[in-house]
Amino acid sequence: MKYSCSKKVRWFLAVAIFAGLVGADDGRANLLENGSFETGDFSGWEVFTTENGTVGQVGFPNIMEFDTNGNGKATNSARFQVGQHKFETAGDTRQGGGLYTHFTGKAGILEISVDVACAFSSNTKRRNLDGGLFELLLDGETLNRFHIGPIHKGTTKRGTLRASSPITAGVHQIRIRITRPFASMAAPFQYVDNVVVLQKPD
């Protein structure tokens, strides 16, 4: 009898957990193409640089497997090594680049999230003074930002850019911009993954 009750309890718990998981997934589709770089390349995306910026040395940006969101599983992520193309100490010193894409949405509210991370390794430096400033932009307007700041070698810093914003019906642009006030050579790596744009239900 004890075994029978225990078995029933386990069965009801399993059903409840499954129901909870199903309820958490409301079936909304990501409005972005290749939002998690699942194709292994930048299909659907365009790479850009700022006026005196670079997204890295030869071969950057690229797609690398990395645990960007910190869940213990490495997945395809966009990797950058941003900074100034030509080092300057005056004017707008924060330079770099990133990527953008377009999507079509209905009039209503968008829910946006982007996982970002920065990792630094070096044979000579104990730390880097700025791992990068990540910014989430919708149609040119900055909705959220995450600043890494100083980062010690052998460490990784992670964050998630989240935003909710009204839009009109039509085509819109999502842009992720990453900048630093230093040259890009020997800079930390910046990672972007899981760019999700959902239309809030009516």
C-alpha cells in the first residue's frame, strides 16, 4: 500500500510539473530569423562598426560555442572583440560595433531579451579596464544597457538585456551595439546569444 501511494504521488507530481512547463510556453514565435545563431553563421544579420570602431581583428566577428547565459551549456554565440580602430584619447572614445536585423511586427507591445557575456584571458595582464558596454536598440532608440566594467583574467561576466516597448505595425530594427574606450587588440571577448523578440498577446 505504501508503494502504491508513493507511486501515485510521483505520478501526480510529474503531471503537475509537465503542466507547468506547458503553461510556461505560450507558443509565441521569435520574430527574428536566426536569433540564436542556430544556423552557425550570421544569416539574417548585418554587422556594423562605429565611426572609429572595430569588431575585432581578422576573422571577427564569428560564431563560437560558448555558455553565454550561464546555464552550463555552450551554444552557438556571436563573438566579438570590440574597441577603437585607431586609439584616441579625445572625443568619443567609446567605439566598437555589433549587429542588427529587421523584423515585421503588428501594432502592440514587444518583449525583447538578449543574453550577453564577456570573457577575458591573458598571458601578461591581470585584468582589463573595460570588458564592454552592451546596448539594446529598437529603431535607433536605446532601450537597455549592460556595462561589464573592469574584468580580471580567467573570469566571465554575464547579463541579460530586457525591454518592453510599444511599436506600430510594420518593419522595425533590432540592434546590439558593443563599445569600449580602448583599442581592440588583446581585448576581452564579447558574446551575444538568444536574441528574442516576442509580440505581447492582445
